[in-house]
Amino acid sequence: MRNEAIALRFKDRAVFYGTDSREITDTKQYLFAEPVVLEDRRGDLEDAIEEQREKELWSDASLHWILEKETLTGQEWRASEWPICIDVVESGPVRASVIFSGTVKDSPFEQIFSIYEGITRVDLRTVVKWQGSLNTLLTLPMAFSIGDDPEITYESPFASVRLGKDEFENSYRVIGGRLVQKWVDVGSKNFGVTIATASGSHFLRSATITPILLKSTYSTGDAFHLMLNKGTWAFRHRIVPHEGGWRESKSYRHGWEHWTSMLDAHFHPPLCTIPNSKQLPDVALLFEVMAENVVITTVKQSDWFDNRFIIRLYDAEGVPNPKVQIKFAIPPRSVRKVNLLEEPLDEVKLLNDMVCFPMRKWEIATLAVEF
């Protein structure tokens, strides 16, 4: 990076780390995304069994219902209660990284924060050697200073949901976690922060996003089998501040990029060059979608025809688009809309190597392409 020190600004203060490693004993100011273990309380197993014995009908389902009536007790163990060691592990022209090492409730952890030259984002990798304990949750609270009345929006399958506004009433019982697909955004009209995540369950409250990393649980197949999930676990998150709302910042693209990272490939035999060219181009696409609000979710070979490929895409912003264009590297013979069973629906206008068709608000479209 340009500077020898790394600057991380969270909430209302900036913290600067030089090239020296040091142990932090007063860790109250280092609270962003620190691992926190929470204690929950389920219905007592022995009491649940005795209650069921007094009834004529006994079922695993009813026993699970009692065990799942969990609430948070208020007891917590924070990483900042123990010394934390900070070390600069990388400081190059493109990327710089610092590592936080510590312990949370007898479980060692490491967190690597990485920042990039010319890219407004922070990548966070958390590795925990989880010792496991009864009735606990390992969380990673991320608190942001957004302003008054922040709004939280998170991704659900093929849509986005505003917390407390687009949800069904009484959908979230007990401790109230939400299942987040790939991204969650907290912000106002002028500013916000997107967290790309693969953690699944999250606590979403005010301007704090809290991924639930691990928890002890009972098996759904055997109510008497307790799983503490001991072992070494790794979690990745990406923090992206932005101007405007989640639509303007394309939060959904940050989520998809975080989930589907770039891979390298080696071809044997090597790829052939394009006709009348001695070398491969710098960039080559099988096809390109020219609509910013449309996201491709699936590209696969047809289940029924060898020469047919299936492309599934959807509107990620809830905005109708009368003219979605797709440009192919090789002109297809035919393109048409199909349903999820690949049964034909409508023909799509094809002009040489490009197709054009309208998409409704939140529409999921499936195309069958034959070459």
C-alpha cells in the first residue's frame, strides 16, 4: 500500500496499525466484528421427557418443539475480555492485511482484515478452533454508524426483504434469527454498508448485523443427540460501504461475487484460437447480459437435449425491464423461454448473436438455448 500503516475506520474512530506486532490488553476500543459467545436456554430435556410421558401421545415432533423454545439468557463471553495480539501480515502495493489473534470462551481464533488499493471494501476471514459448549452461540456482531432510522434489507431466494416490512407476521419465533442468502445491507437513502456473507442465520437489529457462526443444537433425527460442532471452522465476510441505497450500490452483485469467487483453470489440450486470429483475446464471454438489474443464477446443460443449454436469470431489484438483451459469443440457432421443467413457453426474438425480451418485476426467467 502507499502508507506503511493500515487505517481501519469503524464507527466514529480510526485505528492505525504500523508494521510492529503488539499485544493489546485494553481491548475495549477494538470491538468491530469481535467474536462473541451468547448463552441460550432451551426447554430442559429431562423435564420435556417427563412432560411427554404424562401425555397419551408422544412424538419426537412435540419434544423438539419444547427443546426449540430457546431464548437468550443475557450471558455472553466477548473476545475483548482476553488479550488480543495484532500483527501486520501483508503490506504490498495492492493489498494489506492485519491479523487479530485471541481467545473467546476457551476457543482460539484468528481474524484477518484485508484492504485493497483503489477498492472500497474490507475482506474479513475468521478462523475459530471451536471447543463447543452446551447451549451457546458463536456470533460476530458488526455495528455501524448509519444515522437515524436505518433500514435493513437482506436477500431471500430470488428477492430482497426489508426487515419488519416485507416479512410475514409471526414468522420468526424464539431468538428471532433471519436466514440471509448472500448479502445484507443496512443504510439510509444516502449511505449504507453491504455485508456479503455465507453464514446463513443472522441477528438483524437497528444498525447491527450479527452473523451466527456456530451453535450447539439437537439433531432433528434424534432429539437425544446433542451436537456441539467442535473443530476448526473458517468464515468469510466482505464489508462494502457505499453511497445511496442497496439498489444504487448493486449490493446483490457483491453477494454473488463473494459466493462465486474467480477460479483458474488449465485446459488439456489448450484452447483453440478464434478463426483468423493467432492468439486468444484478453477477455472472452460465453454470453453477456446487458441489464444491470438482472442476475444470472444458473448455466447448465439441458436434462433432455445434448445441444441445449439452460440459462436462468432474475430481476434482483424489483424493477421491470422492458428490454433485457443477451449477447452470445456464438450465434445460437434458437432461444426460447421455458419453465422449470424445461417445457416450452414463449419464443424469444433472436437477431444474429443477440436476443431481446422483457422481464417483469422480480421475474425468474429460464431460457433454453440451442447451438
